[in-house]
Amino acid sequence: MDINQQTIHPIAMPFLKGVGIAFIVTLIALVIFSLVLTYTNVSESVINPVIMIITGISILIGSSIGNSKIKKNGLLNGALIGACYFMIIYLISSLLNWKFMLDLQSIVMIAIGIFFGILGGIIGVNRK
């Protein structure tokens, strides 16, 4: 084995792909939602529920796609994709907002992310 050749664990690339896809889907959906909020009379009271739904669906899609290549341990890998997604969100939020802290809504979001990650992992592993 050449010293310059690095091998990546076979689960790492699908895992990173799943997290990346979840972020891309989230970004696209949030841009669309922000346009809806800007150009319609939608109440601002729907922002938090819609963000939770967008986040859950994004993690479901990312986890499903990421786990379709792995074909094993869908529960664990899906939960890890959901948890990793929120770790990155937490780090970014902490850097951008020094007063950021975990509250009940944050814990609910993390639980939603892990749940939808597990669900996406199950779907991805069993998809043909």
C-alpha cells in the first residue's frame, strides 16, 4: 500500500453523502419557505412547525439516500446521520450566536432529527 494512498471507511462516504443531502434539501426548502413568507400573507406563527417539518423531511431523505448504499445497520446509521446533522447545526449556531443554548425546542428538534434519521435509515437499507 502506497504511503500517500488513504483508504476511507466504506461507510464514511455514504454517511457524509446523507448528511450533505440533508443540508442541501433543508437549504432549498427553507429558501422556498422564506419566499412564501415574503410574498404571501402566511402567519409567522407557522415558522417553527414548518422548520421542524422541513428538518425532519430533509433528514429522512438524506438518511434514506445515504443508507441505500450501506445496506446494513439502518437504525444506527440513520440515527448517526440525524445526530451529526444537529451537531453541525449546533456548532454553526454557537459560532454565529454566542447566546445560543439548548432549550426544550432544541431537544425536540434533535429528537425529531434522530427519529427521522432512523426512519430514513430503515427505508434506505430496505430500498432496492
